[in-house]
Amino acid sequence: RKIHHHLSRFGARVDGVDVRLSDVNGPRGGRDKRCLFMASGPGIGRVRVEELHEDFYAGVDQALGRLAQAVGRSIERSRAHHVDEGRVS
């Protein structure tokens, strides 16, 4: 639900998201919960965001927010590139 909430505005531009969660140093604690998100789709290629946090839930929320921003930037770059291709110097 969280992934859909953050990325649904991009529609078919995002056709897949890989999620990997891991505890980097086991029971020792600290900022060791790794949340890795990789989105892919037409016009965005692959967008990768990684977040380290003390808590998985907070790490997932932060990573998803950053992923949505990164996907938006990738789409804007793609649009700008297509506009520039259409211009004649």
C-alpha cells in the first residue's frame, strides 16, 4: 500500500519496484536497518534509493519519499531530453 500511495501518480511510467530490507549488523543495534528500493519503467530507466535507519518502518517511509522524488526528477529529465531532441539548431 505504501509503494502504491507514493508512486501511483506516475501511472505506467513505473512498471516495477524491487524492495530489499536487511539488518546490516544484526543484534548490535544502531543505524543498521537498510531499505533499498529500485524502481524501473519506460522513460525512467532504473532509479535506486537506499536508506539506513534505526527503524525499518521509518526507513521505508523515508526511502519511499526519496524514491518518489527521484522518479519525478527522472521523468522531468526525460521530458526535457525529448523536447531538446525536437528542436533544430
